[in-house]
Amino acid sequence: MWLNVFVSAISNGPVFTDRTMTLQDNIMQLIKIVAAEEELQVVVKKTTTGAIIGVVSIAAGSLLGGIPGLIIGAAVGGVLGYNMSEGYKSLTDTLNNIHPEMKVKLCNAVIQLLKDLVCLALDILVERVLGDTILKNTIINLIKSFFNNKLNMKIKQRF
């Protein structure tokens, strides 16, 4: 199963590693594979859109129904605005777009975590990480913490 996730997670790169790939390249691919396997997503806030929906609903409600319309418009606009204020983007897409310096910092943090386990063969590394639930969850928590603390982004895990 991890091979399918592996192929989809690195569709822009080689499927199997060779000697020219660096340790950081392997770690970044590992992070993408874990993120794809666990369906990690970045919460994208669209507060402006939510606020505009809320204001338009309140204005329309008050124009059409007076005071009761204002109340109903505020309630409907609030619910719609809240629901539209959050979206999700896959973590693998986000990883492709973050600053290279942040990628290096994330890779170095994972390398520190895996210092006794790191090997140059990506397929073996992926197999070991995905086979060890505790290690995989530790990497997921590290990714969540990194994105929250360093990039001010919240990660959501789909179930």
C-alpha cells in the first residue's frame, strides 16, 4: 500500500532513489509519503471571504425583513461565514511551496529524530517508518509542531 502512496506523493520526482539523491531529499520524500498516507492537510484560513458573506447576509436580511430580517440575516450569515472561512490544502502541495530554508529546517528536525535509523535507501526508510506506528506518529507530531510553531499553520489529520 505504501508504494501507491509513495508514487502519488512524489509524482514530480523519481520513484526510486539513486546515489545522487541527498539525505535531505530522501527525508523530504519520506515526509511527503507520511503526509499522503495519513492525509495530512494544512488549514487555510479565508477570514475575508467569511466576513464578506456575513456582512452581505446581514445587509440583505435587514433590507428585506427589517429587524427580524437583520436577526435572521446575522444568524444565517454567521453560519455561512464560519463554514466558508476554513479550507484545506494537502500538506504535500504546501511542502512544494514553502521557502527552501524552511524545508531544510524541517528535514533537519526529522533527521535528528531518525538519527539512528537514517539510511540512504529511501524505500527501506519508508518501510521502517510506516511499519512502526510509534515512530510514524512521532514524525507526524513533529510535522504538526513545526508547521504550527515555525510557519504559523495548523495541520489537520483526516480519519
